[in-house]
Amino acid sequence: MRITDFPFKHSWVFPHPAKERDGEFSLISGGNLIPERLLAAYAWGIFPWYSEGYPVSWYSLIPRCVIIPPEAVIEKNLRPLLRKNLYRVTFDTAFDQVIDQCAMVRRTGQRGTWITDDLKNAFIRLHKMHWAHSVEVWDDEELVGGLYGMAIGKVFFGESMFHLRSNASKIAFAHLIFLLQNLNYSLIDCQMESPLVRRFGSFLAEGDFFYSVLKQNLFQDSDNYSWQDFKTHSPLIN
């Protein structure tokens, strides 16, 4: 499936963030979270960020924290953990559980979560349509870490992650990188910097670079079927 398969309506078109000032800013408020509108937003590098009980606010952020999958870094102290296979890693087998856990994460400086019930339900719909994907980390049958995001073309838009065991989110992110390398993805949009993504080689991209990569990669076939059957491997951990 390609993003061009959707007959986007004019009312779903957002102002182009490249014409706005750099920094974190709200472009527009209102609207609902139907899949077509979310896809139209992410195609411009725009994402919803708001609190329960308030209108949907659509944000952009430049410089943008990104990772180029072929250039990703796997730190030496993480490689032994990956080789030992202490945890079982799967894709797209527990999307609802992953997003529920991400919504419960307590984050410094935030009083609640931006993963509202409406946003959660919207991404579950996108997952059923094979646009949104998850990575799960299991200790036997217990879900102990994971992440979710959206894939359009050859760009993965990371949304959130969680861990209930040490290093579980790092293991999930490493396997995401391996998968995206295998599928020839060109960009991971991390949105905002964090200590975890910096460990994997993230950098702050200026607007010209970020929007250029989006334009080059969004309209490619993004292999938007279930990721359940994928097995990941990378020479980075050998």
C-alpha cells in the first residue's frame, strides 16, 4: 500500500511547517483523528499532541531528531545483551498492549499523557490497516518492553516506548533498527531528543534536510502488511 492510495480531502491538508519558524510550535487546532487525517499530517512531519479533554493540537518541531537506519549505532555494551537473547522479541503481535503500556509511562515534567483514549483508538485502527506497527520484548509470556509508531513509504515515525525491565526499550529499539535496515528504510523520525535515541546515533536535522528526505521517501511502497513474520539480524551485533 502507498500513501497515494488515499483520496485525501482538501480539508485534511495542513499548512506546510517548512514555511513556519523553527522550534516547537502548534500549527493548528481542531479536527478529529481519523486515519486519513493522521496520514496527511505525518506526511508533512506534523503530529497530534494534546491532553485529554482539550481540542486536538497539531505540532511540528524543527530541528528534528532523526536516525538514518544504515548509519545507526549499536553501543558495545548493548551488543552482548542482544547476542545473549535474554528476551524474546516480536513484531505486531501485541500492539494494543504496547500502546496501553506507553500511555501509562510517567515522564519527567509531564502531568499526564498525550496518548489519550482517542489517540490510542486511532492508532489501533491504523495498526489494523497495517500503517502502525509495534515491537514487543517478552520475558517468557510477560510483556516487559516495546515501542510503536507509523510507517509511511520508507520513513518510520516513532511515537513512544516503554520498559518494565532494564534495557528492554533499548533491545526493542535495536530490533526496530535491524528490521528497518533489512527493509531499506531511509529515516526514523524520533521527533524529540532523548538519551536513549542519542545512544543509537540520532542527530538534529534542519528543516531543509528533514523535508527533503520526507519528499523523497514517503511515496514509496512501505511494505505495509503485518511485520509478524519478520526475523531480524544485523552484523552490528556480531
